[in-house]
Amino acid sequence: MTPIVGLTMARIAERRDALTSTYMEAVQMAGGIPVLLPNMVSQDALNAVDGLILTGGGDFHPKWYGEPNRGTRMETVSVERDATEMTLIREAGRRGIPMLGICRGIQALAVTLGGTLIQDLASPIAHSQSAPRPEPTHTVEIDPASHLFTVLGLLKTVRVNSFHHQAVADVPPGWQVSARSEDGMIEAMEGQIGGTWSLGVQWHPEDMVQTGEGSALKIFQGLIETATCYHVQGRRN
Ligand SMILES: [Mn+2]
């Protein structure tokens, strides 16, 4: 069987949602069927999927994690998108649907499940690269005790791209840090919800699957594997 993976979308203008096709291509290359979840769906949309990808995009409104604005780029905030993704994450967690958070997506997982964010990085390493998207510009060190270490084929370090000015400050209760950059920023985290692994990465593996950089496709294959388990266990509605 081929698992179906739902992907959240960016609110790019009033009444206009979009998603870069590299996400859909990566899901397809990894053996899944990508379906798009626009910013008006209810939690019932999860009846149709075996896995969920929280995609990249603008900042979360800091009110969701109870902080004043300390460098959040308010012009990139969509509270409609924030609310849709938080609803989907809570419900996916309840059902045990495996999740992969990418860039904003790791932050979505953190904000929704009780973690916090650094609202504006002051880091010596450039986490906002000007190099082309498929090009890795910094390394991350993987915790050998992590699920991510297994997913990546036992790699201790990988080279990743970097397009973020925020990062996870505190991971949610029950989650663990699975990778950090040289400057100590959280670049990946993981948690087991409802018996299923979910993962967040701060980089953009969907932009690196074509070149094979950083074992990027393995991250999507890891999601497809857990989504397949979810499906064959007959857990989808
Ligand atoms: Mn980075």
C-alpha cells in the first residue's frame, strides 16, 4: 500500500494558500501520496491521511506561547494558519498519526505541544543563508541515542541548509533534542506520541532530496515507514 501524507500550506495572501512543490516531490520520491491541507480544514481532514507534514513558512504569533513580541516578524504571521496547524497537530497527536515538522514545522510542534521559541536568533553562524536552497551551509550533530540517528542511517553529523531566524528554545514535555548546530541551537527534536515517532527538523530536507545532500530523502522515508505502520494497523478512520 502507498500511505497518504497530508501537507499544510502557507497563507500567501487573503484567500490564497500555496505550497512549494519540492515538498510534494519529496513525499512522492519517498513512496507516499501527497495531499494538500488548506488553511480552513478541521481536524476531520486527518481521516484522509496516514502521516502529516508541517511545512515551512512565516513566524508563529508569540501569543500562542504566552510571550510579548521579542523579534517575531509580524508581517509574516498568519493566525489562520497558526490555528489550523495547532488543531491538526493536537488531533494527530491524539490519534497517533506520525508527524514531520520542517523549519516552521518544528516550531509548530514546539508551540502547540508546550515548548517555546527563540524569537530572533543572535548567532555567530548564519542560519539565514544566501546560498541556493539545495546547498548545505552548516553542520548539525546528531544524538546517537536518537530515533533521528537511526532514520539517517547512523550518521553522527550531516550538512544542512538553513533558512530560519527563529529556533526552538524548549522542547515540549516528553520530547527530546535529536540534533544541534555547532552554536548549540536545536536543529531537530523527536517525540513518541500514541506509540508513533514524530520528528521536527529546522532545516529544509525537501530542497536537498534531488542532490542527495545530508541523507535528506531518508527523513521522508522515515515518515513514510511510520505512516505505513499507522495505515496497516487499520488506525485511519
Ligand atoms: Mn540552521
